[in-house]
Amino acid sequence: MAHKLSLIACLALAGIAGCKACSEESDVSPAPERTEQSSRARVLSRLSARKIDRNKVYPKDAQGKVLCQTDVDCFILQAETCTGATFTHTLVNSGYGIKQSVNARYVIGGKEGTRCKVERHVQAIDTAIDPVMAEALRKRGKSDSEIDATRADSIESLRRRHPPRLDCLFGESELLETTLNLADGRFDGQEWKAACRVVDAPPSAVGLPAVEQPAAADAPAAPEPAAPGAKPEPAKPAEPDVPAPKQP
């Protein structure tokens, strides 16, 4: 109430002598340049804290784009200079017995004026209900079909928050902070909404892609089959262990 009376008094006196208090209040807001410098310093501090190896060499495709694969530090370095690159990342969020996952491919397309072009392609989404949570729901009288409906609702929620494709234009500090957030497992929908537009694309698949298994070690070659009628060679007796001569 006191604030409202002060404001009314300022307006009433504005035509006579001006309102010093009002002008003082308007000067409290920090200058945009100062805010931008502070934000840039914060981002650079986060970047420095990651201790990224800047001497590491990454492969490139035929067009010269850096193939970061799933290496988030690689993608951060390319985002820092808006260098063409591709990167695949799975964002995982767990809470209240539900695990949500979003697998997306990111493409840095280079500079457009003073901004950086980035595409985000959501390849797959998934939701899993923790078995303990599912059992607790059953004890409360929930049927399996109702539990499945809970998972389906969660998947639709993911679809709304993560469109299949976004085309974006980020400022230098904005893109760097966005990639650092991804590295920390965070996704700020507002920063993507501010920089991106939704592009029509096929819906994302449900169910994360299978993780590639490492190649199995080569098994020893099988012996060649003996010729028909040939007698198998007798097995060689094992050579006895010969004790080493004792040292004088």
C-alpha cells in the first residue's frame, strides 16, 4: 500500500518538480552491456572448469564436418567457434519413479551473420517406469493397463516438449552455454524456444536405439577337416616341465 501511495505522489508531482525517487528507481536496472559481459564471464568460467583437451584431433566427414559422435567435449569446442560438427546425445531425466530419455542428433551448420546455425533432430524418445514404482501402483489398485497408460502419457509429454526437429540461430555465448548445459545433463526449453523454430519432420521413434556392442575378439580358427580316409594324427604328448637349474 505504501508503494502505491509513493507512486501516486510521484505522478502528482511529476509536472511540477519531477519525481527524483522515480528516476532513481529507473536507474537501478543494470546496463545491457554489463549484463552480457557478466553472462559471458560465467560461461567462460564453466568452460574452463571442464579442463577440455584442446590438442585432441577429431575425425571429419567428406564435407569437413567434425564427427564428435557422443563426445560432448568435442561438441563444446566446435560450438565455441561455430565450426561445422555433428554430435549425438541422450538426455536422461529421472524422478518420481519415471525415467525419461531423449536421444537427439545435433548439427552445427556454420555462421549466418553474427549467429550460429544449429539443427536438433530428436531421433528417439522413451519412458520407463521403475519396477518398484509399478509394484507400488499395483498395490494401490492400479491395473497393468493403467500403468501402461501412465507411460503413454509420459511419452506424449516428451513429444510436446521435444519436437522432432528444430532449426536454430544462437548467439556465441548462447550456444556455448547451451552445449555446457547438455554436458551437465540439463535441457533448458526456454533457451531453445527463444533461438529456434519448429520444422515439420517425421515423429520421433519410441524406444532408444540399441547401444552398439564392442566387437568380439577373434575366435581361434577351427582346424581344417581331414581328408576322407585319412587317419587322424595322434595327439602330441605334453612336454614335461623342466625345472630351472639351481643357481650356485
